[in-house]
Amino acid sequence: MCLIPSRAEAREWFPGARHDPFGRRIRFLAGEPTVRFVRPDVALAYRDYSTVGHKTPNGQEMPERKTHSTWFLMKDGGKWRISSQVISDDNAGAASPSK
């Protein structure tokens, strides 16, 4: 179910939204993934990320954002599947956009 059916309606609903599918203003760096096997059919994987170039709605550049992603993987029927994913942010609450 989509609460906002079109891009035009999304812009009207949230005037600060901009369509930028390739992040031309944002630089995204991903670290090397690390995988640890709990058993031959169960693994934990994680990766660190760094993003710069985010801006507040009023155009102020925000500090570098560091995030981490952790996946719980299970092998089912010979294929690896993501059972769970958690994304955490080191900068949570550090830079609140000005209103």
C-alpha cells in the first residue's frame, strides 16, 4: 500500500524533498564486509559506512555520518538468505536539522 501515490504528490506533501536517485551531492564510502560463521549454515556479517554531503532542508551541510549494518544470514535450501538486518548510526541525535 502506498500512502503517497505519485512523486508530484510527495513533493507537495514534503516540499523539501528532492529527487536525486544517484546521490550526486552525497559521497558514500563502504568499508570491507566482515563475515563470521556461527555454524556452517548461519553467519553474521557487518560493514561500516561513511557518508558526507547530507544537507538540512535549509541547505546547511551536516557532519560526516557513520553507520554500521549487521546481517544475520541463514543457508536455506542451499541459498543464503538474510534473516535480519540492523542499521545503526553513530551520529544519532548529534546534528539536528535547524527549523
